Amino acid sequence: METVLLVDPLGGLSGDMFLGAFLDLGLPREKVRANLATVGLGSCFDMETASAVRHGISAARVDFPALPGAAEQPAPNTLTGIEELLGKASLPDRVAAVSREIFKILACAEARVHGRVSPEAVHFHEVGDYDTLADIIGTATALDYFAPRRRLARPVPLGTGFIEAAHGRLPLPVPAVAVLLEGLQVVNTAISSELVTPTGAAIYRWLVENLPAVAPETGLRLERFGYGAGCRDLVERPNLLRLGLAGVPAAKAAAGGNPAGRFRRENVVVLETLIDDLSPEKSAALSSYLRAAGALDVAGRPVQMKKGRLGLELVVITAPEDESRLVEVLFAQSPTLGIRRREVERYVLERELREFSTSFGRLRGKLARDLDGRIRNFKLEHDDLVVRAREQGLSPALLESLATAEIVKQLDDIL
């Protein structure tokens, strides 16, 4: 069984709502306190937990009131400072890594908002009172403790209006949150209040980028729910974040709801653009840049464009977490002025590169299996075939036929 994390932002997202919901799920408070103590924060604040009721639903509320002398020990407010703090602490490896990754996501979003600022130079205005640091380390502790492998996340509700911040009066959602939620499902509301904080959005982004999705129709065995309360009591909806834990057989989780259960289904993003002023040499280089940046596939086809010119339609398939990086490459390395995107699902076979011993020498071959382990496809690596064919004085096509016949006999499960 694989553990699935259900994320339902009923009233929004914030760092303390995430931590509160995890505590309500059963995260031991002692684990959070112990990890915060290793970072040296125990002398700066206390962790207080209480029960709160929102629209008749009981939830956990967590707060970190400052202790005397906390002002004399300001929290690091840059990514470099936070990474140094985490590096010196004796946190579990997984907790330290996840904390660092969430802070980097937050820093990159702030850097984009401010423009021409490196993530390392961004100042976290909301970290000075330690709340954000504690919320993120506490959430990382929960992810290490519950160890979810997949997630099922519902759309994020967004408030409207303006809010007073360190940089003045900002629109809702604040710019950093808008960046963090790019490409994700959201729901606009008429609630004149900040429903999503940058910390909450950064944690949500980490979950989406690091935990593969489970299709909504996949049958789950629900274990329990936990609720984390926001600080305000909204009239329009319960200001709660609901987190759930569920179990699902690994094969079904990987199949993403495929009724046959034989093929893994995954979410991908398709990026498309039309270009009419890119030479073949630059087109080849662009494809190389895209693959190096993590593209799952890159394809191009000729199309007729305005004024009868022959152009190129470039199609890039990417995992959702790599989308932003590939968009940057497309705009930086090509003359395109716009990129279309769409989210799709695809079925894939599990691939394995294996080396085989044959009478012609050692050859690498790619095996493709379904989730039942049945081999669906097999192909020898072309580069190896060319080398061995030259050595044997044969054509690559003939060598491929002869070598494949030998390899089939080595594979007991090929049929």
C-alpha cells in the first residue's frame, strides 16, 4: 500500500494551517518540538497548540509566541542564512532537505516578483518572527513522519481586494502567491481577505511538484482527516485546511485510475509554439537545450505560416514541475513571442536499460514493461549496434535481427 495525502484547502492555505492539520492528523508534538530545538529556536519562542472551531468544525490551531529575549536573536531572513542554519542543525536528512526545498521555492517566487534579484538575495519579510521557519520545519517533520508517496489536491480558493504589506498596499492574491500558484488549479471567490499566504502556497507547490498525483477516480482506503484552523473566522466558508491520509495499492496508484491497471498514467504539460525564423542549426540546438533542461520529449513539424513562409511547430512534453524551467529556455533560446500550454495525461510503460552478452559482443537494450511486469517492447540501442556491426562486417539491421533472437532466449519472461 502507498500512502496518499489528500489536500483540501477549504478556506485557504497558510503555514500554520498546514502544521495544525498535520498535528490534528496525529503528528506527535514532541517530534516538532525536538526538531525545532535542534535548529536552536527553543529559546526564541514557545509552540502553543489549541482547539479552534470554524463553522462548527473542530480544528487544531498552532501559534509560536515569542519568549523574552527573542528580539535579540533575529531569525535569518535570507535563503543563504536559512540554509546555513539548517546545515548546522542535526535535523533528520529528509526534514532538512524538504525544509530547504520549500524555502528555495519561496525565494525563487519572491525573486521573480522583485525582478533582477537572485533568490539568495531575497529578504523574507515574514520570517523575522520565526513563525515561517517553525511552520516549514514542522511541515517537513510531518512529511517525514507520515511519508506520503502520492497526493490528491483540490483547487485553491483565492481572496480578493488588497492587503497592507512590507512593500505597501498589494493586491490579493499577493504577487508571490500568484507566482507560486502558476499552472495550478484555483477558484476565485468574492471574499475580501487574504486566503493564501506565500508560505502556504510554497508548501502546496512543493507537494504538487514532489508527490505524483493520484487520479480522482482511483479507489482509496480513507484512514482519517485532520483540520488546521486559520487565525480568522470567515463568514463565507470555514477557514480550514483539511488534510487526509489514505491508502492505495501501489499498482493502482501508479496506474492513476486505469481500469485495466496495467499501465501507469501520469500528468504532463504540453508546450507548443510556432516559429517562422529559426534556422535548422538553431532548431537542433534548441532541442538539445530543452532536453538538457528536463523535457520528456521534443518534436517539430513543418507548418505553413503567414505570407506563405515555411515555419516550425515545436511541441515540448514536460513534467509539471519542470514547466517553468522549459518556458524560460524557450523564451531565452528561441525567437518565439508566445507559448501555448495544456495539461494532459499519458499512459507510459516502465522502462529499463539492460546490458546483454551476445556472440557479437555486449549490447545494451531497452525493455518496456507494463505494471504486471509483462514485457511489451524491446529494442537494442542503435549506437551499440553500429559499433558491433562495424566490428563484425555486418549491416546494423542484420546484426539487430540476429542479436535480438539470441537475447529473446535469455529472457524467460519475454512471452
